[in-house]
Amino acid sequence: MEREGQERIESYLMRRVVIVVVLLFLLSGCWDLEEADRMDYVHGIGVDYKNDKVTVYIQIVNLGTLGNTEGGSSGESDQVTIASASADNINSAVFNIYKSAQRRLYWGHDTFVILTEEALEQNLMKNALDLIDRYRETRYRIRIFSTKDDLEGLLKASPAFDGSPIFTRLTDIDNTYEQSSRIKDISIRELLISLHEPGHNGMIPAVGITDNTWETEKEPKQMIESVGVAIATPNNFNGFITGDDINGLRWMQRDSKRNNVSVYKDGKPASEVIIVKPKVSFDITKKGEKVIFNATVNAKGIINEVLQDIDQKFLVKELEKNIKKEIMQTYKKALEIDADIYRLSEKLYRRDLKTWKKIEKKGEIKLDENSLQVKVNIDLVNSKLNNIKPIVE
């Protein structure tokens, strides 16, 4: 009897173990997932507005190019495929693309969104952000850009040596920012924060296409370049600031690493200096109802090239003057389009909430050319300070 009872217990325990194992297999199975080779992976999105319709472009990258030497193409298939469709809104345009899609489109690998000037003028930024925020596959890490150039051309541009389009100025800008910190990229998350904080100005890096700098042995090569920024609020598009007018931003943005400044003497190039890791601090003062923002920029300078005999004192003075001029030029250009490019309203909000509440209107404060005062301190280091002359004369 005892033996039979023991056998029954062992049989019962064995059945329990088998049931648990079967359940584990069932629970861990990815039954609702699509097969990877039956999907196309969206790498980038473009939004345009033309002919009274919203046009959406999607860039699909051939991920097989990542497996080739140096990330280049094997030449056997296209690296990039562009699909586009138009409708009355972004979501409907996407569904029009679905009509001819041969495989499921997966959006979880999307890395960037580009909005054209026309799209920004129609306030499609707001619509695009709303759709990305709600859709389950997209992420806040997506970078956002703006452009005045041809959107389809931007999406088709590829790196030098026919490298993988996975690594372009739209997706791998951090790689070049360490070398030249002119304009910092921004994610969807960062843009949403800036739009909701006092000042409500969102800066979107602007990109364009150039064929004047790079070329192969056969022809000029179209490359993506940073050209400036677009500035917008939740309900309004202020405009673009590009070219030399945006140079002041590089001294005022966080995490700036390395930038170049040219110094002239008697109207001729005298020296090239690398300015590293500028740090800006603000002191806010009040004069009656007026608020003054006193910005101090401290940075180190490394002499990279000497083209004329120059005095160190002269060099430092010119560097400080040039940087201050750039900062104020960008600030004034932003005022022309009613933009607070250095987010001064937010700084007052965080430093002196009582004063901010007294003078703000719809989350913004009135600024003029005299609202910002700038002081620049440059400390020259390395690069043969005792010999500020050309190496060969």
C-alpha cells in the first residue's frame, strides 16, 4: 500500500512538472510577432505641404548594406527606397502608402523626421508630434529637422564612398559634433520640453543639400549639411535663421565642444583659433520694469594657424570681440522674427518667478536689443604661446 501511494504521488508530481514546462513554452513564445524578413524598416520620415495637400515621404534603408565591408554597398541592390503619398493629413497619407506596400512597414527603427518650410508654415509640426507621440511603435529618441530644400533629394543623399545611409548627418550627427559644434541636434523629447516650458520657442536644426564641397572622380556629390535652425512655437512658425546669422548660437548652447574663429588684421587673415568647451553663465538684473540679462562666456583658445605676426593681447581682444559680435548678431536676428533664441524668458522664470509673473504675457517676456549684455573671456592655451608668428617666413 505504501509503495502504491508513493507511486501515485510521484505520478502526480510528474504530471504537474510536465504541465508547468508546457505552459512555460506557451507563455514565452512570441506568437504575435511578425517575422523580421517579412517587414520593411522605416528609417526616416519627411513631411511636406504642396498643392493644398500633405505629402509624406518615408525612407526605407536596405539593412543588408550594414553587413558589407566598411558599411558600404555591395552594388547588387539599392541602398535606399523612397515612398511617398499625399492626403489631407499625415495619417491618411501614410495609409495611402500602405496601399502599395509589399510588406509590413515597421516604424520602431525610425530615427528622424524632416519638416519642410511649407509644412512648418501650415503648423504640421504640431500634427507630426501628436501622431508620433500617440503611435505605439515610435519613440521619443527620434531626431527632428527642418529644411528649405528638396525633401526627396535629402532622403536620397548618401555618405561619402557610398557608405551606408544609416550613417548620415541626419542620424549620426554626434559623430561630427565633437569636431565642429555649430548646431546641436534635438530629439522629439527635447523639442516637446522646449515647447512646453516658458518662452515656448522650439529650435529645430535646419539641413540642406550641397554639391559644392565633395566630389568623386566622376562628378560632384550631393551631401547633407547643417545650415541653421527653424524656430517655432506650439501654434506659430517664426522662421529660419541660417548662414552667418546663426553663428552666435554655438557659444550659447550647452555641451558645445569645439569651434573655429578667424581673426583678421588690417583686413587680411591673421590667425585661426580653436575655441573649446565654452561655458556661459547669466546674471539677471532689474531696472524698474526692465530686465537685463548679463551673459558671460568663458572659454579656452588654441592657436591652430598663424598667418601674420600678431601680438597675444591683440589676438585675445579680437577673439572676444568677434565672439561677442556673433552672439549679438544671432540674438538680433531672432528678435526680427519674434523669437527668444537664447531662452531668456525661461531663465527669468527659473531665477525670479515673481518678476517673471509680473511681466510675462502668454509665457513670454518682451525683449529688445538692450535686454542682453555680453562679456567674453578667452584664455589662450598651448600652441606655442611664446611664438605667435608664422613657422616659416
